[in-house]
Amino acid sequence: MVTKKEINYTIYRTTQEAGEQLKLSAKALANSRSSGKGIKLPFIKMGNGSVRYRQEDIDEYMESRLVNHTGEVA
């Protein structure tokens, strides 16, 4: 009997989509990419100059900011 393998596909987000999830403007993400300051989120630069973010990196960033109270440093 042949069984199907589970295939996991990586989800890629545009700058606009990533910004919407993070409640940041596309410009804020672009400035962070350019300056290296602000949000530290890995990105993929495509051959045509467009940028993509992996959903797993967005999720990891959000998890890294998780705190239990306002006195904690994220």
C-alpha cells in the first residue's frame, strides 16, 4: 500500500502582508531592512527586487516578544 507523505510548504508573505500581521507599515519594514535598525526580521530578496518574509520567521519574532507582564524585557 502506498502512503502519502506529509508535505510542508513554506508560506511566504509580501512586505504588505507581513506589515499587516505585525501592525507595522510596509515603509517601516522597508526602513528596517535598509538601516538594520528596528524590527529584526529575516527576509528574502527575490531576483526581481521584491522581498518576501517567511511566515515561520514572523511567528518566531512574535513568540520572542511574548511577556507575562509589562516589567519584563522582551
